[in-house]
Amino acid sequence: MKANIAHKSLFAFFLALLLDQVHKIYMLNIVGWTGGEIVTVTPFFDYVLAWNTGISYGWLGDASPYILVGIMGIAMLGLAIWWVTATTELVKWGIATVLGGALGNLIDRIAYGAVADFFSFHAFGYYWYIFNLADVAIALGLIILLWDIVLKPQGDSSSK
């Protein structure tokens, strides 16, 4: 039974990775964006290409790409170990989704030395996080994990 749960959750991993990488390949290699492009979609949302040389919110942007790849690799290894040892389907789906997004960003970091981000929300002069589909997968996976770990009522066995 455990192997079946693991195999099902791999769908989330591959879907997250595939959607992220297809989008990036399309925008970078077919459309030809290189950075700085901005398409205003709504008064609060722009479609852009911004290269993030750091991690979330540009933190550690001055760090060597090798250090960032190492940090990402260690984090992904820890998540992979958690995925292998997880006993519920919901946790495996959450971790797999996070790992698919993380691998998408790791591929960027190795291929380009930075992560390609495309979606920019803003309002009233404030600009928030610019993100990509890999980040969406990571956030979705974390929401799934929070649901299972924090919000799931005691005794709920629906994720088993």
C-alpha cells in the first residue's frame, strides 16, 4: 500500500516540475524574453521577467550560486527523506508538490545562475513578491502540509 501512495504523489511532483519548466522554456527560449520585460495585465498585476539571484524575496542575492545550489540541495534532500518516511497520502502529496517546485527553481539556478520569476502583484505603490509557477507549487504544497499537520482535526484519518 505504501508504494501505491508514493506513486500517486509522484504525479504532483512531475506536474509541478513540468508546468514550471514548460512555462519558463516557452518564455525564455520561444518568446525570447531576457529580463526586464513588463506586460501590464491589470492595475494590480504585471507579467514580467525578473531574475532572482537570491532565495525568497532576493535574500542572499550576493551569495555564490554554488552556495545557493548547496542550500537548495540540502533542503530538497531533507524533504525527500521526509517524503520517503511519510505515512499519509496527504503529506506525501504536499511534499511531492514542494519538491517539484523546488526542483524547477534549482534547474533555473544551475542553468541560468538565477531563478526566472514572472508574476508581479502590486497595489497602492506597494510591490509584493514576484514569483513563478514553481513558487506556486511550493506554496500549494506547504498549504497541503499545513492542512495535514496543523489544521486537521485529531482523529481525522481521511489522509491515510
